[in-house]
Amino acid sequence: MISDVWLSDFTPGAELFRSEREFRFHGHGITHSPLMFISFPGPDGPRTAIQLQFRPVDVLRVQRIYPGLVVRCATAAEAAGVTATLTRPIDDGAHVLLLESGPARDFVVCQGFGWREGVLPRMQAGFYNAPSRYDPMWPTGPFAGTVNDLDFSPPAEVAATVIEGFPDQTSRRDRRGWAWVLTARDGSSHTTVGVFLSETDAEEAADLLRPTVRSCRVDQVPIAF
């Protein structure tokens, strides 16, 4: 990790972050309401990834892509202009942060802001959601917990990838989908019986399997591709 920053000083008008790199919307979490933007490394550009995190977010107006980005604290007058457009007062302890890119000026009302920069393995979803000993589920989103992001794939896309394979073996695996895993237990033996691309198929298979084993279950698991 090259940098790991979480800011505590939000002086009105102060510049918090500046980069000429392109940043893309990467996720908005429901649990604790985090918002993330990410700049991935390019084939001929920087080798590092940068993830910006705003947390917890109260109100936001943002774009999907920023070609270069400045994040700064709003001045008192700018903050008043933003809050005047809202339908309710902002939460205690929240700050109005402005996101500026060329002529665009957006805002995020949140209590905290920071970023991490480093070399991001292609199978790792992000710096804020790495594999954990406390959660056996493979992390496929930018945040732990429920995430409202734009990279979740419908079953048809998952099925097409399974049938056709990957176009290459080196690109990042940022798409996500679901599969249903059927497992059986018979005495001390625990066996993975099959993986299905729909819950209906998995449950029908489980109904056929139950007369032959002591118990079986269907678990929903993420697919990263």
C-alpha cells in the first residue's frame, strides 16, 4: 500500500484531494452508506489503483466518470447554497464536499473522506474489501455488506461466460453474478454435488437428491468474472 489516508480536518474551502487521473463510480453501499470512486491502472499509465471513499454519505449528486478530479471542502457560502436545495437539514457532523472536474461541480454530504492507493491484484475487488478470516464468502464488491453498484451481471451474462469462456486470462475480474451450490452430508462425509446458475434448478436438484443422502442444502455464492 502506497498511501492510506483518512482525513479529520475539514476546514471550509480546503482542498482535500487532486488528481489528473480518470475516476469512475465504483459503488454505493447500503450498510454504513459508503460511496466509492476508483481509478484503475491503464496499460500505458500508472500501475497503481486509487480508491476514494466517502463515508457515511447523507446526500449526494455525482457523475459516473470524472476525467481528473478535485475534492475540496465547500466554503460557508457554497455549503449554504447546497443545503438550500435539500428537502431536509443535513446530519450533525456532516460536511459538504465539492467534486470538481472541468466545468462539472458536484457534491457529497458526508462525515468522512479518505483514499487508498496501491497495486491492486486483478482478482481483488478493492482495498476496502479484501479476503477476511472472519467471512468465508469471496469478496466481489468494493465494500463489505450489501452494495448498490453497477457491475452486477444478469444470469444470462453469467451463463454466456461459462459457455464461451474468458476472452483473455489477464484482465480484471470486476463483473459479478450469483450461483447456487448444492452440497450433501451423509454421516461424516460432506460433498459438493453441483453448481447451478439458477436457484430454481438448484432446489429441484436438491429435491431429487434428498432421498439418497442424510441431508443437503443450497447456498448462494458470488461468481467473479
